Amino acid sequence: MSSLFDLTGKVAVITGSSKGIGKAIALRMAEHGAKVVVSSRKQDACDLVTNEIIAKGGTAATKVCNIGRKEELQALVDFAIATYGGIDIMVCNAAVNPFYGLSQNLPDEAWDRVMNYNVRSNHWLCHMAAPSMKQRGGGSMIVVSSIGGLRGSTHLGVYAISKAADMALVRNLCVEYGPDNIRANAIAPGLIRTDFAKALWEDPVKEKTRSKTTPLQRIGEPDEIAGAAVFLASPSGSFTTGQTFVIDGGVTTGAPATGGGE
């Protein structure tokens, strides 16, 4: 049964993997046998994750990258190929959200930053990784989106729009690269206990309110997203492409009638 999730010999590049969801994905993919390239903007933060993987018997290397810079994305791809011989798994996890509030008040610069970092960078990176995947007989592209892409928002409007675009991006990648045995999928997490989403959960009142409207009565943890990424990268997900996996404790399905399931 374990062979369904075996990533032995696979090379995984994961952006934004120095903390939160990206870190959880890096640790779990390494645990399942993948050689991992840990990447974010800060060397020290990446090295902590890389060293943790190595200490547990895994294989990992750090490559610093600002996803908004095309030349740095290409350097990340080139590093993975030079270090491990190719790329089998590309996880586009890094994202930004510089504006919190009504979209009618959104500065043009903030719109450009969000769309460029959250969508265009993923478009660039997946196309950059595709030739190596094709050469190796296939691969898996995974974009970490958000349930924000399924709903409107009074305070995260442009972020939500960018995440909806990511869902469309994987559908297009699926169609373009399917004949090359390259799969593309998105994961849409709900509220997860990460630094990135801290403003939405660090206040106990906010967390309690959100938990009450979620069927599982709590927010999620980074490791609960990592399992889906392993599935999509491994043989177990070999016939899965062009999809968006919602992992949100049921919040987009509907709130429970009463707390505790009475």
C-alpha cells in the first residue's frame, strides 16, 4: 500500500517552503522519499527546513528565490536540474497579499503585485519546469490556491481573484501538458494556522467565530494540506489532473445548524 504514495527518486521543488503549508509539504514529500529543493526569499529560514529534512534522513537543498523575478525562477529551475538531474514535482506555494480591505480602495500597485506574484509567477515556473518533466516521462504541477478563489470577499478581494485565476491556470496546464503525462492540480485550503493567515486566526474571538461556522468546528493545520500534495505528486494521483481540491473543514459546504453536531 505504501507504494501508492512513494516518491523515491522524485525531485520536488517547493516555493515558499520555509514555513507554513510549504514547509509541511517539503517535510512530508521528503519523508516519502523525494529529493526536495526548499525555497523562499530568506536563506536562513530555508536552511532550517533543509537541515531538518537532512537530520531525519532525507535529501534536501536550499535555493533562495523571489518569485516575482523571472530570472530567479529560472535560476531555481536550473539549480534543481543541476543538483538532482531534473524536476518531477513543482509545487507553487508562495504568494503575497499586501492589501486588506474593500477592493474599491485597492491601489493599482497592489493589484499588480498580487496578480504578478500569485498568478504570473506560477505560470512562468510551471512552463519552466515542463521541459524537464517531459524529458523524465511526466510530472506533477501543484498550485496552492485558496477557498478565497471560490467566494467573494469584502477584505481579500484581489487575493481571492488571484486564487481563482490559479484554479484556471491548472486547468489550462492540464490540457496543454496532459499528452506529455504531466498533471496539474490546485489545492484550495480553508483557514490554516500559518503566519500568512495570522490576521484571521490569532485573535481568539476571530478563531472561535470561524470555528463555529465550520462543520469540523476548528481551523486547519499545515500538515493537513501536505497529505493532499503527496497524493497529487505520487502514483496514487496518477489519473488526477485539472482539478481543484478543497480542504477547508467543510466551511464552503455550509455551517452546522448548531455547534457540536446536536
